[in-house]
Amino acid sequence: MMKFLIMMIFMMPLCFLKNMFWLVQMFLFIMMFMFMNLTMSLYNISNLSYMFGCDMISFGLILLSIWICSLMLMASENLFKLKFFMTFFLFNIIFLLIMLYMTFSVMNLFMFYLFFEGSLIPTLLLIMGWGYQPERIQAGLYLLFYTLFASLPLLLGIFFIFNKENYIMIYFLKFLNINFYLLYISMIMAFLVKMPMYFVHLWLPKAHVEAPVSGSMILAGIMLKLGGYGLLRIMVFLQMVGLKFNFIWVVISLLGGFYVSLNCFCQVDIKSLIAYSSVAHMSLVIGGIMTMSYWGFMGSYILMIGHGLCSSGMFCLANINYERFHSRSLFINKGMMNFIPSMSLWWFLLMSSNMAAPPSLNLMGEIMLINSLVSWCWISMIFLMLISFFSAGYSLYLYSYTQHGKYYYGIYSFYSGVSREYLMLLLHWLPLNILVLKIDYSMIWF
């Protein structure tokens, strides 16, 4: 695992040389394929080096991180053209990738906390440095304070476990079974805010709307998954207290997911709509993890990977429109089929994946989550039906609103899709729908 870390650290000086934008991206792709070919143990943590290791949960999420980061560079060609603090932008993304890589691969709970919080800083810089509107500073503060406020109890909880047990290695925590209510709340809250759970989700739409396309991609693709990853890791030793209190989070998630789905229909900003749809999907993931069943864990993991690719692709599409129209309003982004008919196909493909149509990973994950939640309590079936129905509803609403209708007469110049954009969308959509064929890897590690 150290070799990839060293590789990323040595990519940092490249960022400051001239015309290295695409070379860095190529290196990221090469690293992706090198990482993909690692020999993995299905049942244990493998590739151990110093305090880093990798099991099947980490493996999928690290792959996703490297993939999304390389696609972020592909989506940000505008910065390259305008030479808009490009070297620092590259450096920022490599630094963010290092933080994410270490978060997912580290085996010590305290180091996990350190990098979990460390990944906040480059994201904040992305939003505040390359965002579009003056409100980006407020959005950055929302992101910072929501996340930090909930994270301090997590740190204290980790110290408490270390004081009590004298070890905080993630692998050995499965031998613990802690029954402290306050510890449970303090450990879990940071991850629920990061997911985000309904009631603590307000930072997410703000951050998405103000972030540049790369910021939105990393937020939707990876940052929300940090919460899910943390929950998967700590739920293992909070079983006793979890069985008593988990129903609270499941209820909040199901009700919140339903309410946020309705909220999606009220949005007039494309990015805001996609951001709220992320909250609805993540509420299912929280519900699945909180059932503490095999199906729930599997389904939440698969839906996290699927949603990371799908949501990131949809933010790319929104940005493609934004580069043409310089607006994200649904009232102006109309009749796109007249201008870029081939892009309408990509809108359709990604929207269908978003509403969990086969053969996407989202469908697989949602089937498993529905299975776990209905077997946990049959009443949840009602809200699951509503969430699934409305997710199809707002996906179709967004698709038909942007692609059909009379186009805006204020447009005075326009250019159609370029090959870079089509490649970028293909690289989002292909793994999302091809990985279903290897679903067994996501099923047998537990």
C-alpha cells in the first residue's frame, strides 16, 4: 500500500511544472490500473505495509477515489484553458486523493479520524477557491462547522476506547462489544453528518451549488462515502447498543428520504436537484447499515459505489450545460435536444441509472437494501415504495425538463459536445453498469 502513497507524493512536484495537466491525469489512470491488479484477500486485510492495509471494503472505495479524481481533471478543462491557478488546483486534487487514500487504507482508528478530517481542507479550498458565486464562503463555512461540530465527540470516543481496551486497530475492534450509550452517540454522529442524514443535511446542497464541477464530483463521489465507510467499520463493535437504538436512525432516514424526494420536485437549480437526490439515496444507505444485517451491509456498500459513479456523472452533465448557457436554472436549460441530441442519450443513461434501472449497480444495491429493511420491519415497505417511486419521478422530471420544450431565445452562441466530454461520461457510465457482472466481489467479503 505504501508504494501507491509514494507514487502520489512524487506526483506533487509534477503539478508545478509547465503543461503537466494531462500528464498528471494519465498518471492517475495508470495508478488506477496498477491498483486494480493488486492481489486481494477476500476475508482478511491484505497488502500490509506499516499502518496501511486493504480489505474488500477499502479496495472498492480507493478505486472509486482514484477514478473520480482522474475524471475530475478531465471535467475541469476550463481551468486549463483559462490558466486559472491551474498548478495549485492540480496540487490540491493530488493532496485530496492522498488524504482519501489514507483514510480508506489506514488501520488505526485514530489515524482514520485524522485523515477523515484532513480530507475536509482540500475540499474547502476547492469550494472557496474555484467556486462560482460569492456565497461560496458561506457554503464553505457550513461544510466546515457542520462536520467539525459532530467530529469532536468522535475523537473523544476513540480516546475512550483506547483508554479502556489499550488498542484501536480497526481489524481487532470486531472482538469488542461495547454497551455505552454516550459512546454510541458520539461515535456515530460524525458519520451521520457526513453521509448526510436528514436534519443535518443542509450543508450539502449549499456546498454542491457553490462548488466547481470538480468539487461537486468529489463531494458526491467520495465525501459522502466516508460516512458510510466509517459506519461500516464501527457498527461491528457497537452491536449491543445498536440493537436498542438503531431504529431511531432508520425512521429518520426513511421519513427524511421521502421528504427530500418531494423537495427535489421544488428545485429550480439543476445542481441543487442532483444534490438533494444524493441525500435521498444516502438515506437508504444509512437505513441499510442500521439494520445491521448481512444484506443491509452489502447493499449499502454497493449503492455507495454505484451512487458515487452515477451522481458524479450527473454533475458532469450539469456542468456541460453550465459551460454552454452560463446558468443552471431549469427555466433556461430547456430544449437541449435541439442543440446536442447525442448528449440527450447520456442524460437518459445516467438518469435511468439514478432511478435504479437495470443493469446499474444502483438497482443491485437498492434491491438488497429493500430486502434488508423490509425484513427488519414490514412497515418500512411503505416509505421504500414512496422513495423508489419519487426517485424515478424527479429523475424523469429533470430529464424531460432539460431535454424537451422550447429552447431559450436569449442564446446567441452555442457549441455541441466535444469528444473529451463524451469520454468522461462513458467512463462514468461504463463501470456503473459493467460492475454488476462482478457483483460477487461485493458480496463475499463480509
